[in-house]
Amino acid sequence: MGLNTPFVAASAGAGVPFIYVLSTIGIGCVGAGFYRLSRRFSDAGSVYGLTKAAIGPRFGFIAGWCLALVYVTFIGTLLAGFATFADLLIVNVTGVNLPWPVMFLVGGAGIWALGYRKIELSTKVFLVLEGISIVLMFILAVVILVRGGDGGHSLSLKPLTPSGVASGGLGGALVFGFLTYIGFEGSAVLGEESERPEIAIPLSLAAAVILAGLVFIVISYAQTVGFGTSAAGVNAYSSSAAPNTDLAGMYLGNWAAQATNVGAALSTFACALASADGAARVVFSLARDGRLPQSVSAIHPVHASPHRALNLSMVLGLVGGLAFFPFTDKPSDVYGWMGALATLAVIIAYGMTSVAATIYFWKGDIAHRRYLYFIPTLIALPLLAYTFQAQILPLPPAPLRYWPYAIGAYLVIGAVILFAQRGKIITRAIPPHDITTAGAV
């Protein structure tokens, strides 16, 4: 989150917290479909498996194909975020300014090694590191709010209302608002590796949306009033490469800025690890069904991890991130560029899952007069469509203006795969826990 909010502020001005209120509502509505489907189906492919089970393999493939791009892209995105904070820490401690690919690759090596092992290790590492980061952010937020924000008198409800959003900035801000939530459905990829997944996965999805929403809204509000809601404050906010670090220095001193840097680096590393785990399992699920070479679906005989799918995902994610090295010396730029691409792909994946849940349950909902169950989809789809359109028109700066064409080309490749496999028979659902037993090599 420490990297997303300045991009939101660049479009929304002082209305950053309202963007997160709106994003939380939108993701909550998307999550309703995930919640209902995950009570019926468990699949390592997450969006792929749930959509496949609900409305068929072809639609499932397109949704999973998009989610694979999201997770693989997010490996590079979050490693760029890790490099941003790690480089700041190194400069402040040693005075040495390393080229950002150095820490990008160091972080990549770390998550590759952890992802290769059993998922329990990755889960524990993620929870510990992310927990430390959240505690540090909340301590800073409390200090800012107790001191009244910028100048001691910046507390106001305006940032939480539509009136706080800069004119014409809603669509562009929502792109990065949704970007912050990418991966909320991450627990769904563990459906085949969990006990009682029909209970554990839906509860974890609901908790992810509620807790993440609370964190994002509170922290973004503290950041907004911390910098100030004036034009100068908004400019400082949107220009900050690491807003929590800058605010910690302003309100608590250099020691707190360094501690916050450590927390942010740990957080982005943990999220990159979660993305690598997610990418590996989505790619594994696609390969298991023969959509990708089935050799990629091999399971490690000791660690029970989809190691070949992980290797493929890591190579693609690392190469994708390093491809931007000739164009910028700021890893935060890479974070924003790759994150915007991932957001376009995830809008398609999330939208298809919302539609899949509605189609799968609609007869029962109508028969039992559960008409309110249609409301989440009716809210989610227009909001997702608006956010997608806002990334296209008005024409954004390069390289963001090229991402819709990249998504289009990627979908064409997916369509070619479907056409080439048009006679292939793929079952809609699989038995639970298959990932831990099938294809051990």
C-alpha cells in the first residue's frame, strides 16, 4: 500500500480515502461471487477453477489465462516495490546507491527459494512479515491522527466523501485503488491444500476484504491528512515514492523513517511471495488440464509444491520486470507501470468470476426469491467496466497507453490456444486435495 496511494493521489487529490471506500465496496461485491463459489468448489486455479466449474472450461480458461498474467506480472511489480524500499534503506544506512535490479533480483531469489518449499512455510512467512508491516503503519497512523495531521488542524471528513476527489480523477484513481486489492482472492488457490476448504476458503476471503478495507481506508486517511489537504500537501503526497517513510520522518524522526522502510520492504517481499505462490498454482492448474504443457504440472516429491510452474512463473515475472531497466532508474516507476497492466487483466478475471457466480446460482436464487443476491454483481460489473474504460480514455501517458493493446494481444493468444484445443474434453470440477497427490515427479 505504501506505493499505491501516491498514484491514487495524483488523480484523486485529497480524495484518496474515498477511493478506497469505493474500491472496498467494489471488491466486496466481487468477493461475494468468490465466496459463494468457493463454498461449492476447490481448485488450485482460483478464478480458473471456479469459473470453469460454474460456466464451463472455455470461459474458465479465459478467466484463468487473465489471472495467470496478473500473478506473473505482479511478481515483477512487487519485487520492484521491494527494491524501492530496500534501496532507500541501503542509501540511508550506507550511502551506497545500487542499481535497482540488484535488490530486485535479491528479493526474487528469496521468494523463489521459499516458494519451492511447502506452502505452510510461505504462509507463515507472509503472515509474520505482513503483520509487522501493518503494526508499523497503524502506529504511524495513530501518531498522525493524534497530532491532528498537517499543521495540527487537518482532520476532516472531506477526504472520505466524493467532494474530496479532484475533478475528472475518479477513473484513474480507481485503477490504483483496485490494484491495492489484487490478490485478495489469493487463499482460493489453496483450496486443494486446505482442510475443510468449503469453510476455510470462504471465511478467509471475507476476512481479507473486510480487514484489508479497514487497513486501506484508515491508512490512506492518515496519509492524506498527514501531508495535508491543501494543494501543496496533495502535491507532496502524489510526488512521494514512499509516503509512509516520508511521514514517519516528518512526525517521528529519522529512526522511525528507517523502521517504516524496513516494514514496507518486508510487506512487499511478503506480497511478492504470495504472488509467486498464486502464479505457480494457477499455471499448475492450467497445465494439469492440458491448456499448457502438462509437464509443467509436476509436483515436487518432497515439498508437494508445483515447482515447475513456479520456475516458469518466476522466470517470466523477473524478465518482465527487468525489461524496464533501460527506461527508468526508479523501481517505483516499474511498480506503477506493471501494476496498471495487472489491473486491466484482473478486471477481466474478476468480472468473469462475478458473472459465473450469478449464472451458476441464478435459478436457485430466483426460485427461493433471493433477489438481493443479484445486487453485488449489478454493482461490481459497472464499477469494473468504468475502471477499465478509465485506463483507456482519455489516453494515458506511455507506457500505460499501450497496455490495452497488450491485453488484446494476450487474449488473442488465449483464443488461439482454445481453438487449437477445441476438441479437448476438460471436466468442470476436480476432487479436493488433488494438488498434494497428483503428478509427483
